[in-house]
Amino acid sequence: MGLSVSAEFQEAITTMSTKLLCPECVIKQEEIYRLREENKRLKAKLRRQQQQATAGYFGSATPSSQKPVKKNTTHNNPAKNGGATRGHPGNGRSSHTTETASAIEAVACEEQLCPDC
């Protein structure tokens, strides 16, 4: 893997070569610049990965149906509970009285279904 040398690194090397520095200091400074370049490269790679994880595979052009992580509603919002409000009368089936029923049939039970009944 070839390392690309930044202009900052090249300038620092020429500046250090004109000054009288011990060889160990020059080696340490070269290591510092190399690590800074690697840090910049890794941060850029991480930024790209994070953007792809949130934006999807096609960047900002990814349709919402294909985004990897969809935003859900928060469970902490009690104002948006589903269903009717408490105390609402409802629209279920109403019971009939003997006067309103069209026919009443008696069903005889021949035997007990369970021993406890």
C-alpha cells in the first residue's frame, strides 16, 4: 500500500532538514505526521460508512421504503394512543329484548360437557 504524502508533511520535512535536530526527533515527527494522515483517512472512511448507514445505499436518492433504518414513533407520546377515547359509548351489537326479537328458540342440552358444570 503506497502512502500519499501531504503538502504539510513535505513542508515539515524540509523545515526540519534546515534546522539542526537530532535524528530521533526527526523520526518521531515523521511518525506523528504519518499517524495524522492515517487518522484523517480513517475519519473520512468512518464518515462515509455512517452516512451510508443512515442515508441508504443510494445516498440521499434512496427511497424511504428502502432505507435501512426507518424512524418509528416514540412510545413516550401518550397523546397518540390508538383507538377511541375512554368512556366512548362504542358501536358494538346491541342486545335485544323479548319484544324486539323476531324469534326465540330454546336449545336443550343433552349432557354435561365438563364434570364441573
